[in-house]
Amino acid sequence: MLLNILKSKTAVAANIQIVRIFTRLREKLLTDKDLLIKLDQIENQLNKHDSKIELLFNYLSKLIEKEEKPRNQIGYKPESEE
């Protein structure tokens, strides 16, 4: 619009700069969008891993807390022990 109103070299140069800035801005937003998508994917993977690790620790704590029952001995027993 500036170029339509003013026809000087300064107006043309300013218009070119404005177009370049908007082009860079668009490229930057597209690049950032890709980065945000990648970060979101990584975050989702980490959340899945966190839940699996938590489940694993729950199973381990159950195994640790489980009371051990006395085992029946197996094998040969002499008659004097029976």
C-alpha cells in the first residue's frame, strides 16, 4: 500500500523490507510449528514411559512387600527327622 501512495526509492525499499520481514516471519512460524509438534510428540512418549515405569515400581513394591511363606523342604529326609 505504501508503494501505491509514495513512488520514491525510499518507499520502494521500505516496501521490499516489509515483504522480506513477513516472509521471514512466516518461515519462522512454520519452523517453530514443526518444533512444537516434535516437542509434543516427545512429551507424549515420555508420559507413556513415566506411566510404564510407575507400573513397574508398583509391581516391584508388591513383590518386596509380599510375605514369604515357609517352604516345605524337598529332598531326602532321614527317618530320624520325621
